[in-house]
Amino acid sequence: MLYVLETKTREVKDLSGIWRFKVDWKGKGLEEGWYGSPLRDTIPMPVPSSYNDVTQDPKVRDHVGTVWYEREFVVPSSWKDKRVFVRVGAAAHRAIVFVNGRKAVEHEGGFLPFEAEVTDLLKFGDENRITIAVDNTLSWDILPPGEVRWLSDPMHPEGYKVLEYYFDFYNYSGIHRPVKVYAVPREYVKDISVTTRVFGRDGLIEYEVNLEGEGDVVVTVWDGELKVAETSGTRGLIALKDTKLWEPGNPNLYLFRVDLFSHGELVDTYPLPVGVREVRVEGDKFLINGKPFYFKGFGKHEDSDIRGKGLDHVINVKDFNLLKWIGANSFRTSHYPYAEEILYLADLYGMAVIEEAPAVGMNDFQGRRKIFGEKVNEKTLEHHLKVMEEMISRDKNHPCVVMWSVANEPASYEEGARAYFEKVVRRTKELDPTRPVTVVESSGYHETKIGDLVDVTCVNRYYSWYTDCGDLDLVEYQLERDLRGWYERFRKPVILTEFGADSVVGFHRDPPVMFTEEYQKELVERYTRVLDRLNFVVGEHVWNFADFSTKQAVHRVLGNRKGVFTRQRQPKLVAHFLKERWHRIPNFWEK
Ligand code: GCB
């Protein structure tokens, strides 16, 4: 799936702005055909944004069910001879789109785009109405999972509707990424797939172009203003001599342009930034362009004040500047695929990305319920496989993506997890044989049933935080024994994908105690001492980049405070420790 771009042959209308919004309190909107005529009694609502923190009404914030968005847009008459599509960047978690009262498309899953051709539904040279119903209900049929519970009370016979979920970030809801209407020519470039390889100083680009209709394809590769290669055909190989490779810290990008001609005339053109690089796991090393890479960075979230998970270019660019400032070279899109705009920035800034599917909360840390085979079912698996397809189809061309994570902390100690993840990992590798695959684990090395299925061992650990509270002296023994255990059993490179401690900014205590900035720094420092002496450890991602919102709980003080930066992106004490450390450790590092 190509990102929506304006080019010489394509036009785009970005419908970001204020929409009309209405909560469907009784869940009757569909039945009553609310999409058939303009909505009444609406309030203004920005798109893209989560709606939860925008109003002053806690009922809107906590609503479980459907909300409706609507606005008008004009389609110019010049688009009459084109194909017109509507693309929704992401809507959490289920959405149905109507154009002029007729259904255009529906989609499940809140973190990936979907689209439909709407040419036949439009009035050209006129105003059109788009209506989107978005449902934030979680269930075990989609990812991330959750469930609705009715709590009864004799004083309230109808009961209370509560959404339960087992992941640690707030279930922000609404249209989180831009909605775009765009026009392409009748015959056009539908998709481009590019993979790259590296031979010494030379790079090889293998490509495939998928067309709607017919025509002659010409491909050119540009280094700035300089054309460095030209070829033709819908598939082929391009060899580049003395390639400027893409790698973390040195993100060279070429422009790969596909031109489609019909009877000698240009009908469509699409430019794709391409970074030539090769990723491989060999023994206990993670190699980028043949060199052992060391991951320094964070698990992140799409999360900021008021707009929640809504796309925010200001926050995003700030975050990349902070990643650079602190000396990071990578992050994980914990716990769902982030906006495409973020991956384009990662390509540009030279940040390696572990891209994660929204499979989080497939665990029960109290160990009371069985997950695989009971909660997780055939439908979950089917949806999971579809999500892998959609995610890889969207992001396959990004050089920044160096590994797929198919899930975070599933109940991998259950027998049923093996059959499930065998299928998910196999499908992921079929879809993309060029990138390593992982599952981020919280199980013990002796109990996991899936540790051998992945290419890289990724583990999350919270010694001296969730266990042995306050006892920093235990960290080093426990962590070292644990990580050695993983390596001895599976012989794969290890990344510590989460470790950290909550700190409330401004809380100080010496000697350190929990929740102070000193304790967070001391804990992180002690973990890193262990990582430095284990050769098979190829990376460290601190949890989390910034403080973020969660559902309310006794162990959450206005959300999760494990940020190295505050939610407003200001550094805590630990940030200065990491800055010094990460600027000292090179990106390519063999211990
Ligand atoms: C984890 C989860 C992450 C949580 C974190 C925590 O293991 O992967 O989503 O936010 O722990 O802070 O508890």
C-alpha cells in the first residue's frame, strides 16, 4: 500500500480539521441510519485526535461504543476522469465509512490505514458528505484484545458497562490519523515493493511495480539532482556502484521514481525514498550492512497531552530531536504500528525501528485465566495474520524498519502459545523474508514455549521495581543470571527491550527510594553494567521514552511515569546519564 502523496499526476485533499461529532449513547446509530442525512446535535471535534481528553465531559471520555464523525468536502469536476479513493490513516478500533450516505468501507484494527475507491459514490464539482462511525470496543476477536463487562448493582438494575483490557496504555479512541481523499489516473501505479542488498561497497535494489491497467514503466533512481540509474519494466534489479548506504546515524536516501507511460505519455508518477541497506542475524550478532549493530533507545508510545494518540507533527519532530540529543539510534513501536509519518521521519533521521503488531495484553499476570485456546481463539489468529499482512504491506519499503515484533509479552508459557506463534511467525517470514522476526517476552527462559521460533531474543525485565521493591543491590545478580539463561538455552542475540522505573519529576531522595528521579537513574545505571559485560546482548531499550497515559489504577500516578522524559518532553535526571552513555557507545559495537 503506497502512502498518499501529491505528485504531478495525483491530487490529495487532506480532510484534517474540525468535524461534526456525536456520541451514539444507545448504540442505535447504525440501525437508525444516522449516515443517511446530516447528523443533528453535534459538537465540534478535531481530526486527527483522540476525542477522550478534548471535552470536559467524563462520559465522553469514558464512552464505550460508537461515536460518529461527519463533514463535507468538495470534489472538483476536474476529477471526473480519475479514480478517487478515501483513505483513513487509522481509527480506533472499528470503523465504517459512508460517502453521501452510502457505505464505502469498513475496517477492524485501530492502528493501520484502510481505503476504498469511492468514484461511483461521489458528486463531481459539488459538495459531498463523509460520515465515519468509530467503535472503541475491544474484544478477543481483534487486537489489542479486551472485553466488555457488565457490573451489576441492586441500586442500578441496568448495570454498568466497563471496558476491561490488559495492556498498559489508555484506550484512546477516535480518528487518530488523517483522512484523505485522493485522485489517481484511471491507469496508475498501485503498489511498489523494494528490497535491497549490499555487496561490499555496492548496493542492489530489487523492485516490483504493481499496476492498475497497462502501460510502460520507467524507473529512475536519483541521488539528489543526479540520476544514478534508469531501467524499465514492472520488475527488475538495479545495481548501484559505490552506493551511499542507509544506516542508523548515516541515513542516505535515494529517490526511486516510478513513471507510468501510456502511448508515450506520462500518466502516473510516484517517488519513493529508498535506503539501501541489508539486515541479517548471524550467531549472536545483529548485522546492519554486515556490521554488528547495538540498539540504544526506547520503547515509545504515540501519546501526548490532550490529543492522546492523534498524529502530531510537532511532538513527532521534537521526539526525533530528543532521540538524537540523547544519543539513541533506535526505538520500538511498542505496542502497535505507529503513523506512517513517523516511519518517514525515522528513515530521514536514521533511527532503526523494531515495528510491533498491536498484539499486547495477551497475558494474565495474575495467572488465573488461560489465554491461548480460551480467550485467544481462531478469530484472534485470523485477525493477527491479517494485521501482519496490512502492516508489512504498508511498511515493507522503509529502510528504518529492521525487525518485526509480532507481539508483546504474550502468555508464551502456555502450551497453546506455540501453535499460535508458529503460524504468526511463519506467515510474517513468508510476507517478508528480508527482516528478522521477534516476539517480546516477559516469561522466564525456562518456561517459554516459543523462544526458538524467533531470530532475536527480546525480553522485558523489572527487577527491583515490580519485584524486590527498593532493593537495587539485587539487580545485577538477577539480571545477569536471567539473560545468560536465555542465551544458553536459545543461542540468539539478546535485546533488553524494556527496563526502567517510575519517577515523578521533582521527587528527589538520597539515598534513592522508589519513584524518585535518583532511583530511576540508579536502577537504569545498574542494569547497563550487566549489559556491558554480556557479549551476546545487542541492545538496550529503556521503558519508556516519555511518561504516558494509562487507565486509572492504584499503581499509576496520572499514568505510567517510567518516561526518561516527561509527557511534555522535558528530561528527567536519568536522561543525562543515558546521554553521556549513549554518545560514548558507537552504533556499531562489538564488545
Ligand atoms: C511491561 C509492558 C509495558 C508496561 C510496562 C510497565 O512489561 O510491556 O506495556 O507499560 O511493563 O511499566 O509496567
